[in-house]
Amino acid sequence: QVQLVESGGGLVQAGGSLRLSCAASGRSFSTRTMGWFRQAPGKEREFVAAISRIGGSTYYANSVKGRFTISRDYAKGTLYLQMNSLKPEDTAVYYCAARTASYSGGSLAGYDMDYWGKGTLVTVSS
């Protein structure tokens, strides 16, 4: 069992930055593929970024590529999402998710993930 708790959301102006964190419980953090998803009001949940278990492989949605960076700290059991050059269209609830199966790159769907956090709200004002 894995428990995930996101933090770091908030209100920021367009062009600003935020760093989201996801604290994972248990000893299995290093064995999980981790990802970030988001859901904007009235829209479907969408993939944002993912990082492999070893951390060597990362993948981003086209909409955030070059602006967002996913990373993980094995010692702290924490996943991060550094978000720069934020746009109003980045406004959403951001979810951290974990996957037991291996990951070799590419976009992930919600059903690919096994565990989810409750989300943290990011609001970008224009």
C-alpha cells in the first residue's frame, strides 16, 4: 500500500513559479513509477509528467514541456514538480500518482496508475 500526500499548490500570477511536492509513505517509493496528472474545472484529468523508478527516464505532456520539471528524492521519499512560466491554462487540481509496473517512457493514462493522492489546487491568475 502506498499513501501519497501532495502540497505546494496555491495562487500565482502568470509567468510565476511553484513547486509541488508529493510525500509517499512506505518503503516502496523507490520501486514505483511516479507521475503527475491534473484536472481543470469542467475538463477531463490529463497526464502532465512521469518519472521512472530509477529516475533516469522522464516524459512530459507537450503542453508543459520546457516549463515543468519532474524529479524525485529517494532519501526523502518525495516526488516534485517544478512549474515555471505558469499560464492561466495551467490552473487545475494537480494529483500525484504511483504505478507498480515498469515504465519506459510515453504518456500515461489514469488507469495506468495504482495509487493516487487527493490533489493540490494550483490557480494561475492573468
